[in-house]
Amino acid sequence: MTDITPALLLKAYACGIFPMAKTRVDKDVFWVQPKLRGIIPLNDFHVSRSLRKRLRQNKYTVKVDTAFPEVLAGCAEQTSLRSDTWINSQIKEIFSSLFDAGVTHSVEAWKEGQLVGGLYGLTIGAAFFGESMFTRADDASKVALCHLVGILKRGNYVLLDTQFITDHLKQFGAIEISQKDYLTKLSAALSRQGKFGEPLSQSDLERILSSQPSTQTS
């Protein structure tokens, strides 16, 4: 397959298409446009009571864009719970080049100077395309996701794309919508401009999340 260029990748995302590899060691990628698309409605982001408690504990220090290569590697690595991933060397290379251009971002959870979880994604207009997350400590990726939602809401984003939904994402309010509905939302998001920024203070994050639904689950 022809190597993906930054311009081609951005054009694909603007059309609702994204690349994946069959395995982390596969040399090629293929293009995906799901008939059912996963999103997390930003105004209906669910935060469990236990996760709210974890956020108030300030167990993790959250940073943005200080360790993008390490977050990318963490999302691509094999674990006891994940035998393989879809992030191969070509995807790593293209997303790293877009990070240098300020288009991709990482949200990171740190503990005692160690990276213990995080997520990364790509932003165009007022849309954030969440790619993957990883965790090495309790709730670390969940905390990063909460901060991501806070950043997006503060920065006037209107679309948080998760590509697909999983049971893990469902607990945060992730839903599936049709390709037609997704493209309508994507078009609206691309007509606006969001501003991706630094992590919120504890008080600002609590204020933004206080209007979000609370659930019993963890």
C-alpha cells in the first residue's frame, strides 16, 4: 500500500475515514469507514461516583503533550489483557509527524515521575478523533479521559469521535450513530475551530464535570 502522507491522512479524517493495521507488526494499513460510528457526546459524558472520588484525590498529575511518543508506544504495546494492537510502525510515524505539526495530542497521567496512563488523538476544527488509550495504574486512563473531556468542553469542541465503542467506553456514555448522522456531525465540527489547551485545574475540572451525569459503576 502507498505510504500515507500527513495531507492524505487529514483529508481522510475529514471524510470520516481512518487507518488501521491488522497487527502491530504488519507493514500495511487499511482504511476504515464504519457504518456505525462510536462517539461520546460531550454534554452527556458519564462520570461514576468512584471516578469522581479518584479525581478529587489528585492521585495522578495530568499533563498534555509532554510525552507523545511514550503514550503512542504505550497504546501500541502488548499487555496481559491485550494480545495485539492495530498501531503499527507506519501509524506511529505519521501520527508523530502530525504531532510535530501540532495536530495530534496526548493527555498523560503521571505518578511519582512515571507515566502510568494516557491517550492520544487527532484534532481538526472542533472535532477530536480519539485513537487509543492505555493504563498501567488504577483508573489512570480514565482520569486522562476526564481531563480530555474538560479540555474539549473548555475549548469549544463539539465532537469526540471514538471510532468504535466498547464496554469500557459505554460506561462514559459512548454511543453508536449511523454513518449518515456521523458525517452530519463531522461537517458541523469541521466548520468550527476548537482550541486544544493545557489540563484544567482541579476546581475547573470539577466545575465542568459537575454538570455531567453521575453513574454507580466504576
